[in-house]
Amino acid sequence: GADLHGIQLRRAYLIDVDLREANLENARLNGADLTDVLLSGANLRGAHFNEAKVRSVDFRHADLSAAALHNAFVVTSVLDEATLTAANLRRITLLATSLVGASLNEADLTGALLSGVNLTRTNLSWACFAETFIADCQTLHDAIGLSAVKHLAPSSLDVRALRACSARLPDAFFQSVGYTPEEVHHLK
């Protein structure tokens, strides 16, 4: 619950730190290394995590609205029920991370890599995809707002995501990713 509004922690090493429900609005954590950090319920609005390494961090119920995670590397972390509305997630790498019930409304996922991410009930309405790569996301079909995703350029779905989800993905999503109607028919 600490008030750390606007704190400068660029390139800091934060390991096994408890920042639950802390106020880190507009904090600067660019290039930081966060491992086993508890940030559940934290206010991270407008915080910058550009090029940060985030491992096993608990962001459950955190508010990351308008946060910048450009070029960040996020692995085995939990963002369940987190708010990432209008977040800059350009070229983010999300590996084996949970986004169950998270809100990514209007988030920019241009050039992002999502691999093994749990997208159950994740709201992707008006999120931007362009050269976004989705691999082994076997719950993609359970995401909310797939038909409302803004596709600014083709994206990619790997064979594992296709096998798990193709029958239940909206045709509009497939076509916006870059598949032709004929390809969609064959995939389904």
C-alpha cells in the first residue's frame, strides 16, 4: 500500500518484493528486472516498463491503464483481472502468462509475441494487431471482442493455436488476421 507515485526505478533489480496495492502511478521502471514481485491490486496507471524483464510477477487486479510495456519480456506472470486499457504493448513478449479476465481494450499489440498465454475471458475489444504472432494460445477462442480487434496489418497464428481454436474463432477475426474466406473454410 505504499505511495510510490512517479518513482524512478530505471534498470533496478526488484526481486521478491511485496508491492501489493501500492501506488506506482507514472513510475519509471524502464529496463528493470522484476522477479517474484507482488503487484496485485497496485495502481500502475501510466507506468513505464519499456524493455523490462518481468518474471513470475503477480499483477492480479492491478490497473495498468495507459502503461507502457514496449519491448518488455514477460514470462510466467499472472495478469488475471488486470486492466491494461490503452496500454502500449508494442513488441512485448508474453510467454506462459495468464491474462484470464484481463481488459486489453484499445491496447496496442503491434509486433507482439503471445506464446502459451491463457486468454480466457480476456477482453480484446478495439485492441490493435499488426504483425502480432500468436503461438500455442489454446484459449484464444475464449477471448472477448475478437470481432472488434483492429487489424492494421496481417498477423500470424501458429498450428497449435489453429488446431485448438479454429473451429470456434469468428470468421471476421480470421479474415482480418489475413486469411481468405476459402482458407477460413478449410481451416474450420
